Amino acid sequence: MIDRSVVRFMERRMAPRTPKIDPKDARDNLAELARFYGDGTLGTPSPFFPVPAAPAMTVTSQGEGPLGTHVVDLSYASEYEPFLPAARDLHLRATENLTAHARWWTSDRGRPTIVLLHGWGGGNHWVTARAFVVPYWLRHGFDVAAFVLPFHGARAPGTGVAKSGALFPSGNPMRTNEGFGQAIHDLRALSLFLRSRGASSVGAMGMSLGGYTTALWASIAGPEDAGGLDFAVAMIPAVSMSRLFWRHGEHSPQRVKAAKAGITEDLLAEAFAVHAPLTRPARIPRERLAVIAGKGDRITPPEQAEALAAHWGVTAHWFEGGHLAQVGRGDAMRAVRRQLGGLGFTGRGFRS
């Protein structure tokens, strides 16, 4: 019930930001976008995901954190340049989104660092810290960095928490595609910084939209790549934007108009293929990958997690709860922590 209520809220927030559909050319325009974004971009390396330069980082101390850590806010210019030339003016107008943000809980001991990726509508560091139980990972030998996705939190144009996520992902395929391109670009830049500051390894753990982004990052840059990942954990992940948009919008006016214009789920899948996590194999060894999912999830349904687990060749860790009420997830989190620890991804822990 909670999950379904959130889906209705998401639809209401996104609807005003969805471009009007002109039935005369909507299908042709989407097909043209699909061809442009799919032309020579679906492999690895991909020109859609260029390697960033190390960022000029602004580091602001926020004082002492839990378990002997130091809390630091990080900000840096997002040097991402949209792949589609027609998207560049729109990209530059969202000035808030041109600065990337993260909060870093650091021990200054050169420990493995987990980059946390929040879900849709997130981006508040306080909420992210509680959703991922940051002290748990600090206690078990990891440093943690909470990243803010494009158009979320402090990167959302306008004011107020209701703006977070309203523009990304959205019914605008061009902005959605470029948003994922920007997310990976800025995350790789953050990884370069964390390694330059002594992180022994860098991994990602993301929920929902963050799970999608984690799986995408894992398919683009592995341990041997600049700004890459050593391990990845996708929680309650999405893996098909086209399927989610089509499923959740089944009775919406936008879906009805799209169908009348000749737009199909398959055409949306072609348009989003450039960033779909199942388009490419993971660049991380299978034993360093994990999927956590809820059997009662009604936002990113279990079939999405099952598809990612099959693609990665791993067995998903399941809990009984849903997307928001993650009842019983503790065992799954502990199993993943033991998995990472068994691979040597752990540093010196703290005693609480």
C-alpha cells in the first residue's frame, strides 16, 4: 500500500514536467533519438561515457562523525557535456545541476570506500545516512560517501524538497538519457578523488534509482578503469526504465497519448538502451557483485532484481518487505557485508 501510494505521488510530480505529445511526430522523434543514442554507443568503452578528469574539489568540514570519523562535504564542477548537441542549452540552463555534491564519512585510514546512491526524490544526506545505516558500514571497516544524483537534492532547480527528482528521470527521453550520462561522469570523477585521497578500493551501493545507477556504473568502469568500481551492490534495483514507465503509467493520460501517437514500450527501450544496465556485461568480477531485493516491492518489482541477478550471474538476497518498508532486510545486508569482507574489502573497523 505504501509503495503504490508513492507511485501515484511520483506520477503527479513528473506529469507537469512531461513534454506535451504531438501525435503527428512524437513517434518519429523518439525513433530518431533512439538511433542517435544507439549509434556506436552500446559497447564498452562508449563515447557516451567519456573518462572525466580529476575534479577540483571543494572540501568543507562538517565536524566529527560517528565512530571516530570526520564528516566532510564535497562539491565540484560537473564537467559533463551532453552527448546530444540539442540537449546542451537545456543542460546549461539548470545551473544548480552543474555542481556535484557528496558527503564523506572518512577515517583517514585508507579504508575501502562505499559510494551510496539514493533513490528517486532523495539527495538529503541525513536521510541517505539513515536509509543505508552508515554507522553499520563504518563499524565494519568501510568509509562512506553519499553522492547526490543529477536533478536531486541541492542539484534540483528551484526551491523546496518537492523539486528533488522532478526532472530526472522523466518523460523527457533526452533529459533522462543525458542525466544518466552525467551521473556516471560525476561518479567517476568522485572515484578518482577518493582514490587520490587514499581509498584502498571504491565500491557502490545504491537503492532503486540508485540501484539502477550502480548497475550501470558497474557495466561501464571496473577495477582497471579510471573512475571505476571494485565492487557493486544493487538494492531494490530498477533495470528497465522503459518497463517501469510503461507499467506504472498504464492508466495515465500521458501513456494514453503516447500509445495513440504510436509509441510503444519497445521503442522506449531502444531510446533508453544507451544506459540500460542489461545492455552491457558487468566489468566487475561476479564474486564482487550483489543484488538485494524485496519480495513485496511494488515500485521496482521483483522481476527487475531477478533480471539483474541473472545478467550478473549471481543469486539475489531477498527480504520479505517492500520498496519503502524494507522489513527483514538485515539478514541480506549482513550477507553482503560478509561477502565483501571475505574478498578482503574491509579496513580497520571501530568499536561502538
